[in-house]
Amino acid sequence: MDVYGYLLAREGRLEDVENLGCRLFNISDQHAEPWVVSGCHSFYSKRYSRALYLGAKAIQLNSNSVQALLLKGAALRNMGRVQEAIIHFREAIRLAPCRLDCYEGLIECYLASNSIREAMVMANNVYKTLGANAQTLTLLATVCLEDPVTQEKAKTLLDKALNQRPDYIKAVVKKAELLSREQKYEDGIALLRNALANQSDCVLHRILGDFLVAVNEYQEAMDQYSIALSLDPNDQKSLEGMQKMEKEESPTDATQEEDVDDMEGSGEEGDLEGSDSEAAQWADQEQWFGMQ
């Protein structure tokens, strides 16, 4: 149930996670699972301090709970306490050496602390231990993307991963990141459209929106940001992308209104009063957009 709760939270189904946590607490609060599920709800709601507390409580009840260690490690990492997070991910690897997400958490900590060499060693070990599949190829490519010298290797690894699993979201995201660096926006749009053909994911819709902005397809970009926010209302980057577009459009619209006023003749007192009123309305509107 703790793994199930984590998967629901990762998909943005936070109401389902909350309901699951309540049901598990009604059964017993002396097991780690309900605390982990509630912690996942807090973590994906960006309440990292509470997620840390709930993860620690779960570990008190069951020190061998891998999901609790992953939860606490992720919360510590996002709070900037990377060295403490590394300890928890290492313990998770000791308990579950075949679980890829344990290695992913540790490698993310290494990257966050600019320990590229340690991250590369770990990613290569995972690749050799668990075999060449889409997940391990993508994990190794993620580390390669951090070093300009290994960019081409990252591209090769991601192509291999996508050949195995064209719909693997993490591989699509990293390939899109690489294409963005190369300013190959049309290729990125084609990649993302193909990935979204049979699935809907907040991050993919948001990145597609970013790429569409880069090629001046503003209306469709706005649509993509809206879809992303409908899937995850807490996605800050989608909200920022939408707000940026709205703010860029607002001055243009205001200029058009001023041009109309000039054409109608703006020397009279009544016209000036109307112009001030409209300017106030636009100022209110811009303030409202900024609050979203």
C-alpha cells in the first residue's frame, strides 16, 4: 500500500492518496504504511518538512521500510540536507539492491552536490548490475548530460532507451532537454507529440508548451500549459509559463486600446476620463494575473 500511495502521488492523484492514507490509519497507526502514504501526499504537495516528519515516524515503526527511507531521503534532499539524504538512500540500496529508484535517489543527491564523478561511477555500476534497459540507459544518460564532454554519449544512450521504450517519460524528458540545448525545437515538438499520443503527463505537456513558445506558437502553448495544470494544479513551472505569456500579451492589448482612443480623438475631458478608467481596469487585470 505504501508503494501504491507513492505511485498515486507521482501521478498527481493527491485526493486518492489522502483517502488511501485515511483508510490505512483507520486500520492501524502502528504500521509504517499509513505514515508513508500521508508523507507522499505531503511531499507532492511540496510540504517537505511534514513529509520528513512522517517519513521519520514510519522508520521508527519499521526501520526496514524501503519506501519510508526513500520518502525521508527525498524530503531531506529537497530541503537542501543532501548529506543526510545520501545516508538514507544508501540504506535503501542495502535493503533493496534491485530497486532502481533507490539508486536514482542517491545519484540525484550526488548531482545536487556537484559530485559528478561519484554519480558516474554509481550510474555505471547500476547499468552493469541491472542490465541495459530503458531505465538504466536513461539514468546513465542523465549523468552524462551534466558533463559537456559526454553530451554525445548521452544522446546515444537516450536513443537506445527510446528505441526500447518510446513512451518512457524520463527518457523523453531528457531527450527534450538535450534538443532544447541544441535549439532543435521542431524535433523536440515531434518527440513530445509522439510521446503524448498514447498517454497524458503534466511534465510532457509543460515542456511541449515551452517548445511551442520557442517557435512562436503561442495559442497552442497556452493550451498545453492549461492541460498540464489540469493534470497537476501544483505544477509551478506550468503556472509560470502561462503567467509569462499573459503578461507579455497584456502590454500589447493596452497599446491597442490607446491607439483606438487616439483615433477617436483624445483631446476632450470625457475621453481622458474614459482612458483613465480603462487604464485602471488593465492595471487591475495585470495585478490579478500576477496573483495566479
